[in-house]
Amino acid sequence: MPVLWLFTDAMRLPDPVPAIARLPAGCGVVFRHDGVPGRAALAARVARLCRARGLVLVVAGDPGLAAAVGAGLHLRGGRAARPWRRAWLRRGRPVTSSAHGRAELVRAARAGADAAFLSPLFPTRSHPGAPALGPVRWAALARDARGPVLALGGVAGGTVRRVPLQAAGAGLTGAFCGGPPSGFPRAAGAAAALDGPGSAPARPL
């Protein structure tokens, strides 16, 4: 499972291709872009690029589209219709999930997710005034989870050193707007190299 993930965002990263093209091999991409015209065509283009660059791709909330482009699946809050589950796990494709608290972490594990993105870790510009979990609460939830938990929400150059040690990795959107910084880290221990402002995704996770 990749340590670092790019979450695409139709508003702040309308064309995710340039950012994806600069990701080091072994990173992950969560393709969202919900409701945009030509989503399927864009997903197919992203899938081809990910395969060429050795990146892991999951499609958010759409098992049909994920299957069509040969990608993994990203659940929202661990919610998924049961019919997809056996066939999906049999294909061996990755399954991730968003989570915003203990109940959704449990639901994600029961749904068969390989990892969960727990958010928001830090305050975000996309949701001003909304409460964040904070490092202490986030770490406690991650420690009790049944599988790997990755940090999401306000993770960027200025906050990455405060990501709890329990994090199996991190997802970012804002730090990638306009493309990831030069020398983008290849491992969690190098994540402090991020130097751009960032925030959690504004769209549904």
C-alpha cells in the first residue's frame, strides 16, 4: 500500500494529469472528480498514466467505473453495496476508504478495505471553523483501528512533522495544486520536504 496519495479535486485540481505525471513511482492516486463531464474518459486517461508510471489508482464511490478502467475502489465512510465485494476482492485490486471517526473506521474494516484515510487531522481552509480531530485524538483512533490508517486533512509542508507516528501514510490535495513540489518525497520519513501550502479535499472523500 502506498505511503503517499494524491486526492484529485475537480475544483482545486481540475486537470490532475500534470500532478499525477510528476508523482514518483509507488505513490497512490484517489480519483474523485465526481459529476464532472467526461469523468469516465478522464478516469481512463488517469488509469493509463498510473499504469505507465507505476502508481496505484483507486476510483472513489463508483465500482463500475473502477472496474472499467482496471483500478481499485475507494469507499466513502466504508459504505458499499455488498454485491461488489467478493468479485472485487477476488480480482486482488486495492480497496481504500474514507473515515471521519470510530464508526466509519469499523465499517471500512468490515467492508474489506485495505486501508482507511482518517480525517480531518488538522484544520482545513476548505472547511473553515470545522473541528479537526487533532494529533492526539487522531492517534487514539488510529491505534484502535483494525487496519492501516492514513492521515488526511490539512497535511502539508507546515504540518507534516506533526502527523502522528501511527499514520501509515498521508493523502494530500492542496499541496499538489499546480503539481507536487520538486523533490517530492518517496517515503513517509521524507515527507517534511513538502514546502507548499495545502489543505484537505473540499469534495466528499
